Amino acid sequence: MSGLRERAGALGALQAVALLIALFLDANLALILFVWFAAWQINIQFSESRTARAMAGRLFVAALFGLTLLLLWEMTVRIYDVPLVILPAPSEIATRFAGSLAILWKDFVQTFVKGALTGYVMGCGAAVLMAIAVDRSPFLQRGLLPVGNFMAALPIIGTAPILVMWFGFGWQSKAAVVVVMVFFPVLVNTVQGLHATERMQRDLMHTYAASYWQSLFKLRLPAAMPFMFNGLKIASTLALIGAIVAEFFGSPTLGMGFRISVSVGQLQLDMVWAEITVAALAGSAFYGAVAFAEKKVTFWHPSQRG
Amino acid sequence: MLRNLAAVLSVIAALVVVWYLAVVPMNMHEALTQAERAGEVIDPPTARERRDIGGLTLLRNNPGYAGGTFSQDRPRLPSPHQVLIELYETTIEKNITSKRSLVYHGWITLSATLLGFAIGTGAGILLAVGIVHNKAMDMSVMPWAIASQTIPILAIAPMIIVVLNSIGMQGLIPKAMISAYLSFFPVVVGMVAGLRSPQISQLDLMHTYSASRAQVFWRLRLPASMPYLFTSLKVGIAASLIGAIVGELPTGAVEGLGARLLAGSYYGQTIQIWAALFGAAILAASLVALIGWVQALTLRKMGMAR
């Protein structure tokens, strides 16, 4: 414990020296540094305290760090008069966000609900069906796994211009890009998951005289769930990326990717940041929803217990 | 090994066959239009009547013209040999300094990828070391590092490019920044898991040797983290390449694989798009394979090979 305090003291001394130097150079810089160091020390103090061990304490430390970043961002932009075209302040972004809720909602529906979500459901569904279809042929699996792994590492996003050419500028082409992007990660994980059962478990199903389908639905699919959800979680991030980037190659006059590229062209960076906020919220919420479903479905798995 | 190879090859062969079969209905409209211009009688006779009829129906009515689908200049779906020929012509036959050489464009993208990957990996490892040794840093930064993986970071790419452009940075650096950003978080998360992978008993042993923190780090934690590091490096390099390609899209860049994709989609040069896509795929596969090779070499030297 004493070693810890010593190191905290050394850090404090370093910070004090930095503050003094900054004070000579530029009073504003010293102010920003002061806020930063103060928040840093609070976080150190708090993370060593007893409350930090509880869930709420952990959330508080993380939230404090986030808020500090926002505050420093706001101060830097205000104090140094950073022009809007380079970096808007968080408050400006919030104002723009609140002022254009209608546009943001329409873009969200176009890109997320129509493009990403439709493609996600279709792509993941097709991948799971495909995995079950090749499940009976070990030969196909041995061939499909390396190819699928290979495809999952490729820049599949590059198919976007081709798919936009085939399916038009509407949401259908975005959904198609998402289908291609999510297909391989889900396929590879599901195929692996279907092998997750142990010999003894399969033998038990055999002694019950269970048919192929019975042992598939009662044993192997449930056992594959942790793997499948791993793929589904990876795919949830890919889906939104695919839908947004596909819009850079052509879209109707709405959608998050369209708005981002147009607003960048008009140097309305506050609008870009507002869209990015929407994308961040939608992305985390989507991932959170999949993770929540995983918790409910695979409650029996060791990683979900305690 | 040989059985696996046979399985992989037959899956690839099946994919190529499906591709060739798909070429016919996809390009049937164009093939019939060309035949009509050449004075042949086709059912139905005009392009306008054929527009709303599916490719398969057209094929059934005019089976004699299927051959024309494999050799068009701007097919909706180029056939595999067309793409191979284009790849050969733009890599082997063209001088590598020529603007039409795929090697030239690939190098532009590769240099941004490698620079960004180096920056992102270096920063990621440093942050991971900080997180493992500093509780406050762990509790503040780690939740954000994990949450940020659920956010479609690629959506920010066009803005980073334009903002850096407006403060006078062009070419390599902005793309490398996006690459760095994309490879950063996988490395942080993987490296933190790796540095924490030594078991309590191993750490206790180091304690009984009265090893300092630096010694524990260099002798135990760092070697133990190597398998984790290489796994995240593979994810990181693939993400870096995607970042560099997407980074070339928004400004209408004139060089790089992304620019080839974009130019191809503007001018309907589908064969060029597919060739650039395959170029990117080959690049990604070689980079991942290269890291896999270094991994096998390093782990064998360290006696950790499985």
C-alpha cells in the first residue's frame, strides 16, 4: 500500500511541475491541464477506495473519465477558438442534435432499420441455415471452414460498389452489402458451434434413439448458441458499418452515410458529429441487445454464470 | 492435410462454377441488345420489352445467345477469366509506375495500411501496458475501449480525411490515421488479456523471487502475452487495410485500391472493380499470412508452439 502511495505522490509531483511550466507558457493551457490533472487524481483516489469494487463504483469511474474528456474537449475548443470546420464543441453538437431530430430519425430509419437490420436478419438467417445444411457432410465442412475464415478476413466492404450497381441506390443494395458482410463470420462460428457437443452427450442422445433432427434441436443447436452469439455480436458491428459505407457509393437523399458525406462536403461538421453520435448510440444499443439475448439464451454457459 | 486441401479446392471449384452459371442470366439483357444491334431476331424483339423480363426467362427464350454473356466490355457480372485477365494485364504487363498498374495502386494503399498499423499497434501496446499496471487507468479507459468496438468507427473516415485536408495534411497521413484508429482497439483489448494471462501461481512464483514489477513484466507478462498479441495483430492488419481503402473513398482520391473501386463504379468499369477487389483480397490474405508466419516462427523460438 505504501508503494502505491509513493507512486501516486510521484505522479502528483510530476503534474505540479507540468502545471508550473504551462503557467509560464500559457495561462489557458495551465487551466486545461489543471482540470485534467484534478479529474485524474479524483479517479485515482476513487479507484483505490472500497466503493470502486461495486458495479456502481466501476460505472462511476468510467463515466467520470468520459465526462472529463468531454469537458476538456469543450474547454479546448472554446479557449482556443477552434473553427467549426475542424472540430465543433460538444455543446454545439448537442444543439445540432436536438435541433435536427426529424432528419436524424429519418436517416436512422433508412440506414439502420431498412438497410442494416434487414440485411442482418437475412444474412445471419442464411448463414445459420447454410451451417445446418453442410453439417451432415464433413467433407463440405472441411472445405467451407478455411474458405469462410479466409472470406471473413477480406475487405468485403469493397463489394459495395458492385452491389449498389446491381440493386440500385435504395435500401435494398445496403441490405445486400450487409448480408454479404455478416454471412461469413456467422457461418464459421455456427459450424464450429455445431461441433461443440461432447461424444458422451451425443451418445446419450443415441441411446434415447433420438432422430437427427431431435438431437439437432434438443442438443446440438443449444450447445452451439455461445459460438453463434459470438458470430452474431461480431456481425452486429459489421452490419452498421456496411450500411453506412455502402451509402458512400450512392444512395437516395437520406441515410446516415449520405448525410455524413454531404455534410462533410458542406463543412457542417456539427451535423457530421450528430450523425456519428446516432451511429454510436445505435451501434452500442444493437450490440447490447444481442448481448442481452445471449445472456437470456445461454444462461447455462460458464461464461454467463456468477 | 491433403484431405483438407481437396475439400477446400472442391469448395472453391463449386464457387467458380456457380459464378460462371450466374454470369449468363446477369448479362443476358446486354448480350441480347448486342445481338439485336447485329441484326438478329430476338424474342421479344426490343430492349424496352425485355427490360422487365428476368434474365432466366430471356435465356429460356433465346438459348443461342448465352455465349455473348462471357465476353462483354462492361458486364453486370464479369466472368472469372475476364477478372483474371484484367488482373494479369494490370499487374504483370503494365509498368509498375504506370497509373494503370494495380501494383502501383496496391502499393499506395499498402503503405498507408502499414504506417497506420505500426502507429496503431505501438499505441495500443503502450496503452495496454498502462492499463495492466495502473488500476485507475484500467477502470477509466477499459470500458470505453470495449464500448468503442461496438461503434461504427469507419463512419468517421470521411470526416477525418476532410478535416486533415483543411489543416494541410494530404495523401498518406490521413489514411494512415484511420488505419491506426481501426487497428488500435483490437490490439489494446487483446494485449490487456494477454498481459493478464499469467496465472496467480506464476505471479506468486515471481513474487517469491522478489522480482520487481519491471522484471515481472519482461520475464513473465510480455512472453505470456505473445499468442494474444499475434491473434489481435491479425485482426488489426485486416482492419487497417479496410481503413486505408475506405479512407480513399470520400475525397475522390486518384490513387489506391479504394480509388480504383470508386472510379470503376463512376464509369461502370465493372471488370476494373472486380480486379481491384481481388487485388485487395490478395493483399489482405498475404498480410494475414505473413503475420501468421511470424507468429509460428516466434512461438516456436519461444517454445510455445502448439
